[in-house]
Amino acid sequence: MPENIQQELMQFQQLQSQYQIIVSQLQSLKLEINETEAALAELSKTENPVVYKSIGSILVKSEKADMLDDLNKKKESISIRITTIEKQEDRVKKKLEEMQKNLQKALGGQPASS
């Protein structure tokens, strides 16, 4: 196999690894935003103005309004990160598809290894 094709194949495999990391990050962020939304929903139900938040292994007294504000800011921040990572995922996926087509042509129509 020519050296340039071997190089491209290595780049393809590195990009696949990068793509898997991006997908994993995206899943983690989506889980985190779901947890934040659930916390917001529960917090909205309580009428008590004083709540407790977990910091490490301790509970700390907090005002409900402050907690709502913190959770809404956290949700907004996570949403922005999700949008950014989704765009990155899309770019990497398109690049992978393009590289796979090029490798298949270079290898005579054989499917590129993954």
C-alpha cells in the first residue's frame, strides 16, 4: 500500500477516534442538561424559599431564587456547549465521509477499514 494512502488511513482512524470522543461528550452534556431540567422542575414545585444544594458530600442552605437562577444559567451554558459540539460533530462526520470516499477510490473500491 502506498505511503500516502497509509498516511490518509491513519488520519482517518484518528478522526474516527476524535468523532467517538465528540459523541461521548455530547451524550454526557445531554444527560447533564436533562438532570438540570429535572432539578429545575422539582425546585419550581417547592414553595419553601429555603432549599439545600449538594456540594461534594455536604448540603448547603441556599435561597430558592438563587438556586433557580444558578440552574437556569447552568442550563443555558450547557445548551451553548451542546450547540457547539453538535456543529463540531457535524463537521467531523462530513470530513470522515469525505475521507472514506477518497480512501475507497484509492483502494480500488474496497470499503475503508474502521
